[in-house]
Amino acid sequence: MVRLKCSKCEAVFEKSSVKAMFVGIHVGPYYWLKCPACGKRSMFNIASSVKDPVTWPPEEAEGKPTPPVTEEELLRKRLEESKYEET
């Protein structure tokens, strides 16, 4: 994996160096790739990896555990939802 930094949006992401080589357009170690963060294309040097921490993709909330729901919270949620039900 090569860590690349977009010159347009400054996002740092990882890409497989083998997949990057099959893009087709390149000048030496510079390959014409699309940034997954901003969607713009630019030349990336896949021969050298950036030392900055990865910023793309952003961490998702689904990976974090949710606290357990109490019976009181469930009852409150049911009551709130029942206010908007049609009879």
C-alpha cells in the first residue's frame, strides 16, 4: 500500500501500488489518478509514500459501539413515535 496526498484537497489516502500501476497514464513514477476525497484527477508519485496520517475515508460512526438502551428510553421513544401515527 502506498500512502498518497492530494495536491488539491490535501486528503491523505492509501492505494495499492499494483492497482495504481494499471491506470495507464504515467510519466515515470507519477501516475494520473483520481482522488477519492474530492473526485479530481492529478499526478501522484506512487514511488514514494507520504508520512502524514490517513485522513480518507473519514471514520464512520457505525464502528463505534452504541451504549445500551434502557427500558425508560425505549418507552419514551415509543410514546414520541405514537404521537405522529395516524389512526
